[in-house]
Amino acid sequence: MGYTLCQAASACMRANMCNMGGDPLPCYCGTHAATCDTNGQPNGPCVSEIAAAAGRNVMKNATDAPSAAQVEARYGDPTFAIGRAVNIQSVASSFCSTDCGYDQ
């Protein structure tokens, strides 16, 4: 389950090209990061995929329904599927942009 959610979030981030220079936060927060900072509604292209991946704790094999603030807090945390997806996408966009299709 965690692997599938990680793949779905990662594919959405890549397909929507919202990962700019290793920062995948716009994939969830959209064009206005303040939307997430103030616990408003995220408006990025990968909201559902990222929320699902943020809800999956791969260490405990448990799922919850995180708030927008919790989703952001789980970015980069490999305990959650979103953390793993974000880590992969950050490296791909920052260091392998041409190889991974992020050449813009």
C-alpha cells in the first residue's frame, strides 16, 4: 500500500511539473504557498495523491487522514509514503533534471 501511494504521488509530481528545483511543495500547496501555511485549502495539482501518501505510515502499516498542516509536516519524513516520494522527487528534480524529464 505504501509503495503504491508513494508511486502515485511521485508520478503526479513528475507529470504536473510542479516540482521546481527540488521543491515539491507547490504540488500540494499550488501557486500560493500561503494557502498551506495558514491551513487553508491546498490548491496544487496533486492534492489527493499527496494527502493519501501523507496518510500512510509505512513503518506501522497504518493509515490516517492528515490535515494540511500534518501533510506539510510529513514532507521528507520517510516514515510516511509522502516522505519517500518527496525525497525521490527532490533528488530527481535537483540533480537529475534532464535524465528524469524535468528539463524546462
